[in-house]
Amino acid sequence: MAARPQVTDIHSRDNAFVKELRRLSQDSTAYRKQGQVWLEGDHLCRAALVRGLKPKVAVFAQSFWPQAPEEWVQAAGKVVVLADVLFDEISALESPARMGYVMDWDAGVQVQPGVATVVLDRVQDAGNVGSILRSASAFGFTQIVALKGTAALWSQKVLRAGMGAHFGLHLVEAASVEDVQALQVPLVVTSSHQGTLIHEADLPWPCAWAMGHEGQGVGDALMEMASHRISIAQPGGEESLNVAAAAAICLHASSVSMLRRRG
């Protein structure tokens, strides 16, 4: 049996590690400065382990530490046990999860050409972004390209809404229109006022679906680049759909089209 990793007990809120963890938990973009991501709760942590990721540090609340599953402990290179009051102060959850992982984060992720992609054009609501990531992962899209102005992909709110989808996706942040051009797949955009109805469209695969700002939609630059413009029938008469709902419909339609071709 492998030896347990080094265990450090911390009881002071002035500890440097505690301060770093607090920033990661409470500042939505701190991970970009620190090069690390905080995953709180067993669901996110298990999702990372299933994908073969290795946490840098495992963090446990003192009251939970005696019952922490051995596989959660052995997965990390180092273990920190925090006094319960410190874990509560750090936690971004109403009911603290009592455990989490600190993972290394790479800022230099580049666009992968030729793969099924979702382009996020200034989608600002963290819940919408996380939901779109879940749909992308479920329907066979492997890459997310987030243009500047989109909610931080690794923020706590997006992580929670993504429910582990992050770890199966290639995530590119702060991208430009030039990065979208480098995808080398057809760009498909949604429009509530024009375009082919999605249930009648011959959707390409692989492709890149562009999902736009909650109020303004897809920007002009991407509209001009689009090879396909698609609309979603709304016989109920609503003016528009929530962007996460629209994304789920569009990505599912693409996956069905792809499966039919493979027949």
C-alpha cells in the first residue's frame, strides 16, 4: 500500500495557504493570477479523478478528516487539514462540502483546429456558461472557445453549474475572432429573426456553434463569418430563448445529425 502523502494541520486564518485558498474561492478570476483552481465538494473532485487528473493539494475540514475516503487522500501529492471554522470561511457554498482539491491551471491553452466546438461570444451569466459546458460535453463537443467578455470559465459559479463537464473539455479563454477563424470548421450561428429552421437544416459535422450575449446575441464579426444561420421554431410565441436552453437544442440537433450520418 502506498504511503500517505504529507499532512499539514492549519488553524490560523493568517496562514499563507489559507489566504490563497480564500482568494481562489471568492475571487472569480484569481485562478488566472495564481495558476491554480479550487474544486469544492466530492462531485467535482470525483469528476476530476475520473478524467485522470491529479490534484496538487487535497483539503479536508478537521471534522471530516477521520472519515475521508482513502482514495481521495491518496490522489493528492499533499494533504491539508483545516479547522472547521476556516473551511467555513473559505467555502463558497451555503453548506460547506468539507473537502476539496487544489488543481494546477494552465493559462496557455491554444485552439485545436478541426474539432467540434462551442464558441461563447460574451456570454456573461455564470450559470448559463456552466450549463452550456454540460450540454457540450453531453452532445459530443470537445472544445469551448470563450471570447473576451465571457464569464470566467473556471470561476466557482461556472464550475458548480458545469457539474464536472470542465474536465472532459478543451477550454480556451480570452479568445479573439482570429482564434475562431483558426478552428477550420464551419461556423454556425443562431438568430431569432433569420436563418434556416433547425429541424429543417442540414447541419455540418464537425462544426462550431456560436452562442451570443444574453441581450445582444452573436456579434457582427461572427455573424459575417458564419457559414450557416439557424433559427429555432417557437410556436408558443416567445421572443427569444435563454442562451443555455438554445445551446442545448442546437448541440443536441448537431449530435443527432452526426449519429444519423454514421447510421
